[in-house]
Amino acid sequence: MILKVDPVQYLPISHTVGMIIVIHNPSDEPNPEDRGITIAPGFETHVSLKQKEIHRLPFPYKDKCVLYGSEELPLARSRKQCTESCIQEFNFAACDCIEPTFWKTAKHKHCDTANSTQADCLDNLIKDLAVEGTNCQYPPACVSVFYDEQITKALWPSKAYFFKKHQHSESFFKKYRKSHAKVRIFFSNREKSKYEQKANFQISELLSCLGGEIGLWLGISLLVLSEIMEAILFIIS
């Protein structure tokens, strides 16, 4: 895959030139802030993947996981989305608007950063949330799919390869290298790591253990009772 970026279109205050790609499960929402991979022009980037799955247990077990996006939670597609929605409510209650970088719903509006009142309110709220925290804590998903990435880079294209394919000048080659990048994404192997939580005791095992304990104590009780009756009969006789 060859990507093209136009450095001329960047703002003068931009510190870097490049692209961000996100590799995620099809059912998950892409999150370039946390999971983004920076692709630099002038390089061929190889991204080697290894899939990892985590299966958790729901209530009453410790993680109390939930199935986001299920029939019970159709609007809650992910844990991150629920957290952002909760923080939105804090923003809206305090400032009558929400953080501009968050997606908005029909009843919300984005804060106008040019409005000093809204900007100051939002800035103070973010500081308070950073210190005091929020109650926006949600359980993890019952099934999570991740990709462990190993990234390597090399200069691209080489001068010999470029001039073999294209009849252009040296200046065009330099311009091409500054505005193009090549990316290869592949699985390192067909294996995947799967981590699955298991209950220490299933219901059937628990009932079996209880039945065994009850049977043991019942047997002991009958044995003691028979010995007492035998002692009473011995005394009477």
C-alpha cells in the first residue's frame, strides 16, 4: 500500500509530516490516539501482527465484564464510548457544551474555543477531572481482540529502483520521497494467543462438593447416634 501526503497543505505550526494508521478488530471503533501507528514519508514500513484474544467472565465473577454492542447494550459499542459519553455529561452539566474533540449527540453542542467563557469553563473542568477523577468507570468487554505489532522501517524508494521505473529528475525524486510512503501489513504466522478466564468451580462441581460434604456429615451423625443408642441400651441392661 502506497500512501501520499501533501506537506504544502500542512499548517505552518505543524511539527511533523506523516500519516497515522490504526489496526483494529472490525467490530471495534478505531482509536488513533491510543493505538495509532505513525507512518513517515520516505520510508517503507513493515507492520508484523500477532493476534491476541482475551475472554473474560461476567458477573458474579471479579471482572464483571459486559457484552458491548449486544441486544442488551445496542448503543454502547465499546467501553471507551461509554466513558466518553459519561464525561460529556459532566462537560455539558458544567459548561452547557462539550469538549470539541468528542463526538456530539443531538442534545449537545461543541464548546466554542473562541468563546472565552466556554473555553475557561472547559479548561477548569478538565483540571478538576484530572485531580478528582470521575465516576465514569465501566467494566471491560467480555471478548477483546488485540494485535501485537512489530514495526520495522527502511528508506524508500531507493534511488536505483526509482530511476529504473521512472524517467525523472533528481529534484522530482527528492520531492517524491518527501510525499510518499509504503506500508506492508501482515501476520507473522497463523497462530494467535488466546487467554480465557475459567471459573474455579462450575455449578455442577459446587453441588457435587456440597452433596459430598452433606453425605459425609450425615454419615458421621448416624454413626454417633448409633453409638449413643448402644451406650444407653448397655446402661439399661
